[in-house]
Amino acid sequence: MRTIPNSEAKALILAPLGRDAQIAGSLLSEAGIPSKTVKDFVAFCGCMEENIAFAVLTEEAVRSADLRPLSAWIQSQPSWSDFPFIILTHRGGGPEQNPSAGRLSDILGNVSFIERPFHATTFLSVARSALRGRRRQYEARIRIEALDEGERRLQTALDAGHLGAWELDLSTLELVTSATCRSIFGRSSVDAFTYDDLVAAIHPDDLEEMQAAVRATIESGADYAIEYRTIWPDGSLHWAEVRAQLYRDRSGKAIKLIGVSSDATARISWEVEQRQLNEILEERVAERTEELHKAHAAVMAEVAQRERAESQLLQAQKMEAIGQLTGGVAHDFNNLLMAVLGNLELLRKHTDGDAKATRLIDGAFQGARRGASLTQRLLAFARRQDLRVDTVDLGRLVSEMVELLKRSVGAGIAIETSISESFDPVLADPNQLELALLNLVVNARDAMPDGGTIRIVLSEMTLATQEGDLAPGRYGVLSVIDDGYGMDEHTLQKAVEPFFSKKELGKGTGLGLSMIHGLALQLHGALRLRSAPGQGTAAELWIPVSHERLATVEQEDTPRQEQRAQSLRVLLVDDDFLIAMSSVDMLADLGHEVVMAHSGKEALAHLKGSGRFDLMITDYSMPEMTGGELAKAARTLFPGLPILIASGYAELQPGIDFDIARLGKPYTQQQLATEIDRILKV
């Protein structure tokens, strides 16, 4: 964009007589304003260029000159330009003292008079004012050109989009429209189109909606956007799409709406046609579907069965992925528990009647066994194993879990239990039931971040009629009640959906209540939730009562009282040194000779070079060669070799096509001895 840079702005001087030109040029030079002096009026007119900021002339230089060329140049200036002149005169610039000054003012326009002899300060002040004024004129030109360019671009965009511009003054309701806008309402470019004309052109059924939209925009300031039908002067029906924004004055008062309109007739007609076609198509599809349904009902069943199979497959794949993720963790955890249990069991034999030491060891032993049980439940959930339903004494189950539950919720939460004296057993999977109770208690704890009380209540209920998923009959009801923040109705409805959780990221999977709900349905029971914001939550697990006798409770493993009379030569293989040493100690304590190997390759070397072994015990999950692969290689060398595979996984990977005894980790010395006896008796 053009302007007058400081280095190029010049003053043009015409003072042919005396020393006025020399004095003016010197003063301007000292002020940092370049100047150019010309000898006559013809040269002056020829130098009127863009980089001339102002002109300095003496009155006598223009008195007898033909001013018509200069007047024509002044008249041809653009609207932003008002070229400044400084006239040096002997009689001032007033009409009384100098009548000719008025003539110069009429011709030149922007004139400042300086009476001679002039003071340097006065001259420079007038010169700087003229320079500043000229610079402001050029700045105005830049803004005008930018506005002109913006208007051209806007008009181009409006024309390209077939958009009509309009503006409505809210105080006078004066409507200004472009030719394109008027054409959208069926008017020509020369037709008048007032706000009343606009209102009259809107279809009566759409007028109220349009006026309501205008009021809403004025009140809220939101953008105005609407589509309505219009009736043209020829009676034809059309659609207009109108958008606008509200403009306010400095006080915030709404003053006008400025917007655009477009003809939406073709688009809306196409949309209406498409909707009609879709409706016709949907009707035909529905009719055809009904015909197919009536004609091919073993087909619809097959489709439904296929959908169920696909859903089950997706669920199985999802749970398989979870199982793969948890399998490695469970394996490592079981290995750690294996070392703990093995060493505790051996240590218990050397307490020499110390009651306190025995009590501490027994406590640690029970905690480790419970940790192993939790790991097995995790694997059971991830692999979706079938429930092992049996008769369960709910009262005994809760009583045995109280200490674990108290440790799980921490010191700030109190746990109270209420168990009926007469309580029949229920039909359930005890391990899954324990996991469900633990989940409910942990949920109750999380609902009371500032502490509180969790009540576990056991009761028996009888239903005379069907209630939802519950058939008539007797039920044991396990209730977990908290006084936490509770749930609203929306959250309560979604609480049992898989992966739904209101907890912070990383503090919940959303699977707890979903798993319990699924467990209840599998047991032909139900999970019922009652809650309200600020009133806590009650979770009730309804389980059918069993009419069978209670299952015999398995006793805890007791230390082996007698060792085998026969000492065996055993090859023990485990890549974990800690686990290997624990197992070696248990075998040695049973009176066996043990050779230890830490890989499948090392074990094969022992088999080939260390003589015959009576038994090989190997871990399953090992690098380079698994226990299954080692078992195959060992059976190739010694077909009759008894082999026992120990693993922390819930199940072994496929690929072993012959019978191999398996011992789950973590195992006790008693379990190890029992399994060895069983293998050697086969």
C-alpha cells in the first residue's frame, strides 16, 4: 500500500524573489524535512507528485500566474486527498487586510497563510502540521482502499453463493436489501421492498415462528437463523433461508440486524422428495419384511440365533483378551505366593512348640492362601468359567470374610453384620459369591470418602408371585447398605451396564456390578439396587434357597505327618530361582533326592547325562522351551517317565496330546506329596 515514508516526503517550494526560498529550505532541512525548490509556476505544477507532502509559495509567485492547471489538479484529487499549501504573504491572510487571500483560498482549498517577516518557530510549526495532515490523508486512503477491497470480496462471495444482503433498523424497521435479496422474494431490482412487504410475503403458517425468532435474537443476542415459506407476487410458493447477527451500540442497545438470505426452494424440495421416497421405501421394506416373516418364520429364528452366536463370540473374544492380560500377572503372583506358602509350611515344622510363632505363621499362611484364592477368582472371571453351584451357608461365608472385608475398606469405615439365626443354605458358587460380596463392599467404601458404616444384612424372603426376574419361592437375600452420597435415577438405571462407572479415571473398571448382575441371573436370582442422592445405597443379592443338605466343608491342609518310605530321585525344573529353591526344600523335607534345573535345555542335559530319574516336576511357563515342550522331549527319551507340570495359569495352553499330571500354583507340601503319590500309583 502506498504512503509517504519519512525519507521520501518532500516540501515543494516556489519563491522566485528574494531569499524566501533559501530561508524556507534551510529551516525545513534543519527540521529533517527534505524540500525541492523550483524556479517558476510551470515547473511547480509539473512537480506535483505523490511524494510531495505540502507546498510553500510566496503570494507574489502566484499573483500573476495562470492558476487553472493547478486548480484542475486540485479538483481532480481523490476524496481522501486535500493537498496543503503554505502561502507567504506581506499582509496576512485576513480578507480585510489582503482581499487576494480569499481568492487563493477558494482556488487552493487547504491554505495556511504566514505573514512575512516570519519567525522560524511559526514556520516550522505550520510546516509540521501540514506534513502530519498529509500523512493522515494517506492513512485514510489506505483504510478506504481496504474497505473497498473488503466490500468487493464480500460482494463477490455473495454473488458466488447467490446470497442476498439485507439490513434492518430495529428502531424504525427500515429494511435495506440488495437486488439478489429482493429476487429471493420474487421482486425485481427496481421494486420497493419494505419490512411490511417482507412480512406480507411470508406464509401465514410460518409468520409467527419468524417473528418469535427475531424477538429471541434481540433478547438473547443469539444468531438469527430460520427457514420459512414465502409467497411471491405471482402466487407461487418458495422457501427462503435467512441468517443474521445482532448489532448493538456502545451502551449495549440492540440497533440493527444484518444478514443474508438465500433461495432454499430447490434444496428443501429435494429434501422433501427424498423424505417421501424414503418413507415409500421404508413402507415397501416393511411390507416385504412382513411377507418374508410370514413366509419364512425357521429363517428368522436362524438369523436371531446367528446374531446371538456373534454376540457370544464377541463377548468371548473380549473376555479372552482380558484373560490373556491377567494370565501373566496371575502367573507371577502365584509364583510369589508359591515361595511364601512353601517356606511358611516348612517353617511351621520348626517352631518347636512356640505358640506365638505358630500363630504368626498360621496367620501369614492363611493370608497367602486367600491371596491365591483371589487370583484364581480373577482368572475364573476373565475366562468365563462355568459356575460350580453347590449348597452354601451364607452366614458362615460372611462371617469368614469379615476380617478380609475390614482390611479392604480401611480404618475409616466400620462394618456391621446382621445375620438371622435360622437361615437355610442357598444354591451358589461360593468363590464367585465371595468375590461379589467383596465388590459390593468396596463399592460401598468408595461411596463414603469421608468414612461411615457399611451394614451387611442376611435375611430370607418368600415371593408368592412372579416379581420381575424372580420366580415365586424362597430366597436368601444378601444386602450391603452404605450411608454414602447415593445415586440419582439415571445413574441407578445404568449402574449394572458393563464398563459404566462414575468413579475417577483409573479407580474403577465398571465391571463389578455388571459381573454381580450376571452372576445373579445365572443363579436364577436378581441384583436389586435402591438409592437416592444423599441417602446412600442398598444393594440386595437375591439367591434361591437350596433344599439340599450343606456340602461338606473341606478342611485346611495340615502338615504331612509321615514321609514316604521310598526316597525318589526327582528332577525339578523352574526358571524362577526363588520358586525352585522353595520346591527343592519341600521335596528334600519329604525325603527325596532333588536335582535342580532352571531351563528346559538344562533339564534335557540332566536327563541325558545324570542317570535315571523317578519323577520330573516342571514349571509350565518358561522362556525358550515351555514345560509342555519339555514334557514331550522327555517322553521321547524316557517314555515311562512320570511327569508333573506345575503352573500358575488357570489352564494350560493346548498342544500336549498325552496325559500329564498337573499341579496348580501355589501348592502346599501336602498337595505336592499327595500328587506325587497319585502319579506313582497310576
